[in-house]
Amino acid sequence: MEFDLIEALRARTRVARGDVALGIGDDAALLEVPNGMQLVACTDTLVAGVHFVADTAPADLGWKSLAVNLSDLAAMGAEPAWALLAMTLPEADEAFVAGFGQGFAELAARHRVALVGGDTTEGPLTITVTALGMVPTGEALTRSGAHAGEAVFVTGALGDAAGALRFLRDSGIGIRDSDQHAASTCRSALFQRMLRPGPRVAAGLALRGLASACIDVSDGLLADLGHVCTASRVGAEVEIEALPVSEALRAAFDEASCRELALAGGDDYELCFTAPGESEAVIMATLAQAGCRATRIGRITAGSGIRVLDARGRALATPRKGWEHFSEARARRT
């Protein structure tokens, strides 16, 4: 049965790439990395009840499991190429695998990502994806290049996915029941951002040579910008009024909640990056050509830590800094 499931996934996720010398079917894949390119590798695990709710549709889970990895590649300025998939399933569920493969394959096809290997086993529902990409040698974006005086930018809008999760928590309903309870189309837009995030691959490629540091916003803006500050040994100031928030989020929550979700909600998979302020016009135009908008939200400072400022430049108390896996798990057990 294990091999039947693997073959089902292989059939649904087949993407032809000339740099795959040997794909699924052997003990390991053989991949060709061109001269002058560096291999970029990342991996993420999604666990039922921790990273997604139980009634998430298999196709949405397939999409998201790949999307969160492509977002990491985007933050490095890498072009996606290959993926490995490991699935732990409570039982051999062909319908689940078929749906999962459909969502995974849909996103993989958009970015020409070939599934080149993986594994299936029995146990609690867990999905692990390893994504591999390439970047010209020396051109990768990292977290450690920010300098005091530079501007801080973020792509897209923040807080939508966390808003959808909060709606589920507060309403006490499941994802599959949410549509009939939605007061307007705004909530369906929030759910779309939670279930099928769009990794900013084109934006990441466009930012090579423009951004000094970059990270994807997965654990919340404050937490992830904090990682940049730590790696770069700098601080930051964020202007609360500048945070980009969608109309859907504003329609669903009050202003204070919108700001909290944008600062610390997580699961956005936007890019937060730094660059010289005088490059703003070029950055905006370049990202617009890549089909993405960006917003200048603050600046890098000397020192350490992040200050959130109001319209008058006064420091504000901030919410918790973002998702921390083991502390969140402990909180659920207590």
C-alpha cells in the first residue's frame, strides 16, 4: 500500500525538468546544479493540531505544505527547483493522498518544482517538505546584511491568516462550516490567505541586488524582523500607521485587533526586507513588475531591539512577539 500511495503522489506531481537526472524510483535522486549556482535548501514540518486544524481540506494542506517552503526560498532570493515530501498518515487513505497531491501539484506546476523523492509512514498526521532551489553564487539574500539608517519594507498585507484563525477560535466552528457563517466575503478572503498563501518567489528574485537583508514573515512581523536585527546586530523602529492591512481584515476586526494581528499574527508568508531608503522608488517599480506591492514600514537603527512607534513617534506597548512552537505547545497542555 505504501508504494501505491507513493505512485499516486508521483503521478499527480510530475513536473518535467532537464536538471533531474534521476527522480522518484531509486534510493535517492540525482540532480544537476549548473556552474556558477549555489544550492539553497530548506525544510518545514506541519503537524495536525499544531500548524493546521483537523478539518483542513487535503488539497489546501498539499498547497500550503509546499508554499511555506517556497516562501523560505523566496526570502533567500532563490529560484525553486525540486522538492522532497515525507508524509506520516494515521492510515493508508487514498482519497486524502489524491486530494493532497492535487493541491501540492497545483502550486508545484506554477513554479516548475519537481517532486524528486520522499517517504510515507504510519503515525499521527504530519507533513514534512524539503524544498531545493538555486541562486547565483554570492547573490543569496540573508538575514545578516541590514545596516543602521536603512529602511524596512514588507510585501503585501499582514495579519489576514491570523485573522482567519482568530475567527475560527472565537466562533467555535470549523473551516468547512465557515462559509455559511460568514457575514460577508471578507472572511472568505482571510481564509484563502490562511489556507493557500502565495509565496513571494518573483519578489524574492527581483530583490536580489536591491535588498540588504530579507526574511519571510511566518512567525509574525515582530518576531521575524527581530531575527534580522539579531543576525545583523542592529535594532529597528516600526511605524504602526504604516503597516499594510487588507480591506478584508479591516472589515472583520477593529483597528486595535488589526494592528495586533499585523504585528504578531504570523502565517503571512510575506517578505520583510531592508534596503537603503533612497532605493525606494526603484524597489517599488521593480516589485510592481514582479506583480507585488511593498510598503515602507520603518527603519533600521543602531543598538538592538524593536520599537513600535505611533504617529507622533511615541513608543507603544507591543503584543507578544509571535509564534514560538514549544512555548505554544506548552500553553495548550496547561
